[in-house]
Amino acid sequence: MKLQEWLVNGGAEGLNWLQLEDFPDTGRGVKTLRPLKSHDVVLTIPGSFLWTTDAATSDPVIGTVIRSVEPPLSVEDILAVFLLFIKSCKTGYDGRRAHVELLPTSYTASIFFSDEELEICSGSSLYHLTQKLKQQIRDDYIQLLTNLFSKHPDLFPLGRFTQDDYMWALCTIWSRGMDFQLPDRQFRCIAPFADMLNHSLDVELCHVYDPQLNRLQILAGKDYEPGEQVFINYGSVPNNRLLRLYGFILPDNPHDSYDLVLTTDSQAPLYSQKVALLESIGLQVNSTFSLKLKDPLPLNVLQYLRIQRLTLEEISTMPARHGAKDRISVSNEAEILKALDEACKNLLSGFGISLEKLEEKVDSGTYQKGSNAWAAAHVSISEQKILKATLQKVEELLALVICANCGKESNKRCSRCRKVVYCGADCQKSHYKEHKAFCKAAGE
């Protein structure tokens, strides 16, 4: 039984005017055969057809076995096992097997890159996360092999449940799964046919799950004419995540970011007081901050670092300072900005290929458009641009707390440009020849 027949017979709606098609830019996608207005219901999939953990654990053949695994399987592993089990079946499960047959046989997520392709973005968050993810996959597969597959070879023949098969199943879940925050839990599912819809930033978020009616609906994220490809919006996803989980990137992605991780050692002086102050402004001791081109140095990064570097004398004044929204002291500000300056420079020096060389290779076509190398280059370019913007912002702020001539802490600004500070008249005079042109331009 074909996928559409299975879904239609089960109560799915909308398939009469939707058609799978291969598009030149996105590959396989969904075309509408009739006009659609924004927020029209495009497609409705009853919950009984969704790939979910409930469907897997209640399956009459493997449900009991999955439920009995200790320690319990993660959501991803339950879905991966369910997918691979259906894929391995020769009979039964006609509808689900029809869906599996339409799934890609391979993916272009970064875990499948060759070492040479991945090295193009070395130094980036994508590079480090991909390396960790590959190791995590190896470790998780060994656990599955030990706790499930080897104990039930009749259900999970090892020739069809290899590590490569497991990686394929995980990429299917990452690239085609939909996540919803329900009142009592996080809900993840794969919706047959709906998972063929491609991503576009030009449409509104338009997929919803109704737990009361147990159905998933796709709404039109904009107006469509007959023959146009229908899209959904995955959300504000940066390229480093798109390539890691979905296997593609968007050039000039406005949501690109660099994730800066800050943490404070539990043995640090005044640790408990600092943790309390961080929590009072909504920050955790282990926090990740998204740096973006439009906001390369968010205020909460400075707030975190100001609290992290507090002295005993300074910490007593914190309640009156609204969680370090403003400078605590010149010395505190100078210390955190110097640390940030050094961190940004170290991060940038860690990239294997410089921003300028990567841009040259992309512009010249050395990395063929759409290739893995081209995608990796775009991720590295974006992250390096963000870090350079962060470094520039840090240096601008640092110039306001250390003397431009001798580097000592100060808060006496140049009266003309207000962009640098000096210890006093002697340092200002000594630095005048170097500062003259900049000061004049800044004051214009």
C-alpha cells in the first residue's frame, strides 16, 4: 500500500491537493495543486500515524522488549530502534514501510563528512560538536548492542542494525522530527508526508500538534499559487546547527551565531555568593550565550563575567547594582574585558583556515556550491565574522577603561572623541601623535 493511500484511508486530510516532487534547489519537497491562503490548513495527520515513543513502546512485537531495557532508552534511541525495526521487516507494517521507502538512503549531516571536509571548519563550534557527536554515537551504539540488539538477535539481526544503520536512523530523526512543548512534557514525532516539507525563512512557523485531538497539522505559512513548493519554518536555526542536524546551510543566514560557554569553578573564591547573584538575574553557573553579528557582545555576557570576577569588597555592593547591569568598578571591567579580548583572539587563532582564505575559496568556486566543503566553509566564515565583531566590540569597551598610552586602568576620557581614556595629561600628550587622526575623525 502506498504512503498516500495508507494516510488517506486512515483519515489524513490534504493529500488530494499535495504532491511530492523533486525541486532543483531543495531536492524532494511538496507541491500544492491548488491555491492556498496564509494559515489555511494544508495537511492533517492523525496521531496514530506518527512515529512516537508511545507507538514504539506499544508495538505488539518489540514494545515489551524496548520497555524492558535497563537503563531505559532515550527518546532518540527508541525512535531509532523503531525505524530500523520497520526498515528490516519484509512483511507487515505496510504503511510505515511505505514511508521508510521514501526516506533518503543517505544524509549530508556533518557526521558523514570526510576528515578533509570537516577540517575546513576546524576551530568552529560545528567542528568540535561534530567530533563529540561522532564519539557519542559510537558509545550509544555499543550500549544498544550490549543491552538490546545482542540479546534479541531474532528481532534485531545485527546485519541490519549496524552502527551505520544507527547513524542513518538518528539523522532521520534529527532532520525530519518535529518537537513540541506540551504542558506536561516535550513531545517529539516524525509525521509521514509532512516530513517531506522543506525549510524556508520566508514563511511563518506553521506546524502544530493538538494533544487533545491527537493530530498534527501543517498550516500555510504564506499564500501559495498552484504548482509552488510548500515550506515550513524550522525556527531560528543557525547554520552550524542546520548542517549538524539537517545536512544543509542557508547562505547569509540571519540566525547564525557563535555559542560562547561560560562556567565558574566550584573552588573559585566566593563561589556560593556568586552563584546566588547569577541566579538572581536568570543566569546559571554554566551558561551558554549566543553571539550574533547584530549583537556580538550581549549584556548578559558582561553581567556574568562581572559577577564571576567580583572581589570580597565589591560583592557587598551587588544588590544595589541590579545584577551588574552597570560597571562594578574600573578594575573589574578592565579585568573581564582583557579576559574576553584574550579569549576571542585565542578562539580566532584556533580556526584552521582564515576567514579571508575561506571567502576567496568560496568566491572562486574552489569549493563547489552545495558541496560539503562549501557548506563547512560557510559555517566557519560566519563564526569567524561573529568572533571578529565580538573582538572589535571588546576592544572598543576596553579602550574606555585602560589608558591608551600606558595600559593602566583609568576612566578619564578624551574630551574630544570620548573613545579612549588616559591616566592624565602626561599620557595624553605622549599619545597625541598616534591618537590625533582617530580623534579628529571620531569628533567629526
